[in-house]
Amino acid sequence: MHFTKMQGLGNDYLYVYGSVPEDAASLSVRLSDRHFGAGSDGMIYIEPSLTADFRMRIFNADGSEAKMCGNGIRCVGKYVYDKGYTRKTELEIETLSGIRHLSLRLVSGKVQSVEVDMGATEVGSDRDFLWEGRRITGTPVSTGNPHLVLFTDNAENAPLVTLGPFLEHHAAFSDGVNVEFVQPLAPNRLRMRVWERGSGVTMACGTGACASVAAAIHKGFCPAGEPVRVILDGGELEILMDRNGIIHMTGPAEFIYEGEHAI
């Protein structure tokens, strides 16, 4: 099996062009291991689609399947264009969260960055949780994936590895949840760190950045209709929520290396 390792702001996946195998979940667990495998946040399969240009399936490092990945879908756009599967710079990608539109931005004939129409988000009412004797308040946001956004005065010292898994597996979230720790820096700048459902701490989460901006606009930290820079551990994304509530995400996508796995 041939795979390509790619990353978007350090959110790295192993990409395979072809049908999803029956053992995709266990294969993702083995190959994602950073000591005994190739090392990644999971695996993404790219297939032909009957309703779009391509279809993507995402398996996390623990074998669970995700509906959508913002950093991952940008890499899908770069993969199919740079490898010659398409010459289109406007693409429709089928995901378990619906079809997403990609606009590829080229430099010297190669994809350097990708703008993704992430669709509308749904911001819920704040929820309180009791953790280590303290009340924790989070804002639920659905981007196709479930998110819980926690606003903080210091994202650098946020308890990612303790509070993150506690909330991911909380009984309030039957399918788990991604947890974002967000510090507003300015009306158009947010600092975000993330505990991803099924993968743990990652360097970036595209859907999490979209959820964070949606929650920040909802709470009045950021203005609607203006681009917001979200600073993640792996770099920065530009997120724009237009006046109709549609989120647009722009960021880089890069190849790391090609590999083979004997099956």
C-alpha cells in the first residue's frame, strides 16, 4: 500500500488514493503510532465520488472515523491537483458532513494554499461541567464535527491533557467531542489550542478553528464579516464567517514524504 504523508499546520495524516479497506480502523491505529508506525494523527482515503469530484474518508489515530477535517481536506485538494488527478482549481469534495467546496491557490503550478467553504456552523447554549471541584463553562458548536469551545485568559497554560480527555468522554457527548481552548487576543485574532476527539493534542484543527471563530462571534469577541486570524500550535489559519453564517477557511497544505506499507 502506497501512502503520502501530508500536513496542514502540523496536523498530519497519511493519504491513500483508492478504496477504503475493511481493516481501515486497525490500519490507522498501527500506522499512526509515532514509535512503531509512520506517525500521524490518522489516515485519509481519497476515492472517486458519484456526487462530487472526489470523496474523502477520515480515520483518527485511535481508529474512530471522523466526519470532517479542515486541515485534512486542504491537503486532499493539494494531493489530487499536484499528483495530476485533476486540473480543476475549484473542487467539490464529498465528506460525511456533506460536500465542501475548495478553491486552490497555485504558485509555480503547485498548490500552496486552499480556501475551503466549510458551510454553516451551529452554536449552542453554554453548558457547565464540574471538574476537580471547579465549574467549567463551554460553548457547544457543530461544524459537522462536534466541538466544545472554552474561552480562557491563558491558552498556553490550558489543561489540554487533563480537561481535554475528561470532556471528550463526558456523558453529555455520546459520540465524544473536540475541545478547544481559546484566548481572544484582539477583535480579529484568537489563540487556540486543541484536544481532538480520537487523536489527543494536535498542532492544529481546522474545524476547531472554525468552531472557535463562530463561538467568538456569538459571544461578541470577534466581528462577523471580517477575517479572523487563528493562531494554533502549528501556525495560523484565516477564518471568515460571512453575513449569511457561512464559514470560509484558508490555510496551507504541504507534502512531507511518500511511503510504502506491506499488507
